[in-house]
Amino acid sequence: MATTPGEINPYKFDAFLEWRKQLDYYGDDSFIQDVLKFYAGDKFGMADKAAREVSQKASYRWRDMADAIASPEKRPYMMHYDGHNHRIDRIVRPMETTVMEKEIFGEALFSNKTDPWVKLIKMFVIYQNSEACTACPLTCTEGLVAIVEQFADTPELKDILQHCREGIDGDFGIGAQYLSEIHGGSDVPANVLEAVEKNGTWRLYGTKFFCSATHADYAAVTARPKGSEKVALFIAPSWLPGNKEKEIRNGYSIDRIKWKMGTSELTTAELSFDGAVAYPVGPLDRGVANVVGVVLTYSRLTVGISGAASMTRAAREAKKYSEFREAFGMPIGRFPLVAGQIREMETAAQRTTAGAFRLYRDFLGLEGGLKGGMGNDESEAQKRHRFDIRELIMLQKITASWDAVDITRLAMSIFGGHGVMEDFSSLPRIYRDSAVNELWEGPRNVLLTQIYKDIQRAAPWYPPEEFVARILKGGKSGVIKLLADEIEELAAVKEPFGTDDISVDFWRKWDGFCHRLFHAYQDLAVAEVEASS
């Protein structure tokens, strides 16, 4: 009888796969439980219960759905016309996406009845499945709810707020952000999309070039009121009342869906507005300030949470695989290079997670909530606290998104050739999604420049070295002094905006400093959690 290939080499991955199949994202992670317990305080019992419940969905049912929709044949596509030549611009998505999205939004994360810590831990658990057409819509909806809450002064805005926050008959509205135009993605003040008011109704005309979550019910849209030099903020429904079922869009067309490297399950499109009805939110001359100060702030917070979740999953799976996989007669985790890399991944995942929860705690303590700009109606202590939160959120965005790419790539390397196999694990998808997160909500260079300008503007009432000492209060004195001295020296450089060697060298140093500064903040968070355990 001939020998079968299986008899010659019976090797299987089943033990590792069974572990992965049975893993509970929250229930099996003692570190995140410790983090939540420390930072949520007396809200821990409620948040822990909610986390255990949502983890039963995210770790199994939603995980499998996220894996299923990641296959190339299930990418969303456009159907511009129906069979009767009516323009419908239907975004066709797989059933798993629509079902999972409905279930996740059904968690009512932005309801007044949902505690902020419950929302945060649920999002952290859900984001371990990476984008999966949920991370971007969730954070866009959160930002939309936050800004509309402040300015819901019309029946239309109140209805939109109700739909997105509390749902209507079990259906929860989904938000998006349409800010970028072809001539400058992050340069929102340069927007030329025009808003025209006639007989009390505002309509939008022009194009937007990067519009993610294009399937959403509502979008926060920046546009320049006709005759104005300022950019305003509007909420534009995708369909006017009664038209969603008829597939009649609200005065705009979806020109094409972009072919992206990552977040492929999420549509990002180019849009043309030709009279879309829109509702102004806040003062017409404060659109940019409200977008940056409120809407994008939530998005940047989410990038931190998403990066922490991605690194947590990547580090955990790489570690387990290193214990399972053998080479040259022993588990690969016993080789010193691999052991060191596993420690590096775990350290990065834990510091990013603890830092995100610490920052969220400080964010919740922001008196008066988010505002469009710094404002001058606060005490110096309040003003400094607001400044701290603003800068920390930007620092977290650039640090967590950068680290997530590095750590996921390192995790993939532990798997060898299997690390890039899309049907072997979710790590390639998480890697691609992490790379996209680096660019959304302000690329690294834009935020590094903004942080520098903020430090310069605040220096007369908030010396840079005091800023460092304040955000790192309770940390190691040697680290604080080193970073305080460094920022004092860097902040002394004025207008380093040339292309000469001195300017280039300054920005290289500033980049490295900002990364190390936020790592110190994250390390302080880990130390706090460990001391409390």
C-alpha cells in the first residue's frame, strides 16, 4: 500500500487554531481588566459586566463576520443605476456587513443611557476585529452626535440627534465626515465646496474627494457659505425623509469608490454635490474650529483606542504562536530574538492600552466638555487642562497609529511566511488597516506641526517645560527633567520652516521628541495600573 502525504508529514496547526477559536477578547485578558478597574473607578462593575457581554459577540460571531467580509470577492461596489435607468448610487455590501453593523450600532454606544466607560470598553473590544466597516462609522457617529448635541437648535437637527443617539424603532443612524477636497486633504480652511442659502434652506454645491463611511445616513460636511471667507459646518442627510426606500439621494452623486490598501470593507468615495439640502451646525464662521475641536477630536481619540486594540490582538496571537510553533527542535519563543520581540510587542500593546484609558479619564474630566478652540473664558488651571488634553490627543494619534503598524508588522514576522497569508490569520488585514489609520484624521506631519505651533502660542501663559512636568506628574523625575529640558530647547527655535539643514534637523528632533514624550505618558499609565493591582 502506498504511503500517503499525511503519513509522511502529519503536521497540523489545529492546537493553535483551537486556542484562537476559543479566545475571549476581554474575559481572557487580565491586563485590560486591571486597566479598566483602575481608570473606571466606581464605574468598573457596570463596565466590566458590559465588557464581558459584548466580548461574547465580538470574540466569536463578529470576529467570524469580520473575517468573512475581508475576502476580495466581498468588497463593496457601486450600482449607479437600477434596471429602469434611475440614478440610485446604491452601495452594495455583503450581508455579513449589514447584519454586524446593525448589531454593533444596536449596542446604543452613544445613547444618554450608556455610561462613557461602558462605551469605551465596548469599543476597545469591538476594535480588536480591526476596521471591518465598523470602526470608522462608529467614531464618525460619535463626533457627529457630540457636535449636534451642542447646536441642536432646529427640528431637523434634533431628529438627527435622536436617530443617531437613541435610535428610532431600533434603527440607529450612522454618521460620516466629508471634509477633504482634492486640492488639500487636511487643509480644511481651503475648502471651496459652496453653501448657498435661499428662502431659509441651505444647499451644497461642489465636490468632496475623500468621503469614508459613504453608506452613512448623515454626514458632517464643511463648506464655504457663498460670499464668505470662512468655512462653516453642516449636517447633510444622505436621503431626505421618505426617500431612502426609493433610493433617491439628497442632491448628490457618488462618483466612484476608491480602491484602498486597507479598510477595504469600508467605502471611501468621491462625491459631487448639486443642491444637497444641509443644516448649519454652530456659527457659520466657526466651522473649522468646531470640526477640529470636537468632531476630529473624537476621531483622534478613537485612533488611539483602535491602535491599542490592534496591537493587543497582534501581540497576543504572536505570543501564542511562538509557544506552539517549533523549529530546530524547540518552540520558536525560546529563541532570544523571538523572545525579545514578543516582549517588545506586549510592552507596546500594554502601554498603548493603558495610555488610551488614562487619557480618556482625563478627557472625561474636562470641565465644560469639548469646545471649538481654546477660548478665553476659563481660569488658567482650566485653560491648561484643556491645552493638555488637546495636545495629548494629537500626540496619542501620531504615536499609537505609528506603533500599531510597527507592532503588527513585527507580529506577522513571528508567523514567518504564514504571517502574510490572508487566509491564515487576520494580521495582514490589521496591518493594512493600521497603515490607513496613520493617515486619517490628520497625518503625522500635520499634527507634529500643529503641536509645535500650539506650544509656541501657549508659551507666554504655559511654559513648555511646565506642560511636560504637568502631563507626566507622578512619573520618574529623571525622565521628566530630561524631556522638560529638551522641549525647552526645542521650543526656543522660532519659525523653523525652511528647507535648510537646520530646519530639517529641527523637525527630525521634534518628531522623535514627541514620540518619546507620549511613550513616557503611556509608561506612567502602565506604572499606575501595575501599582494598583
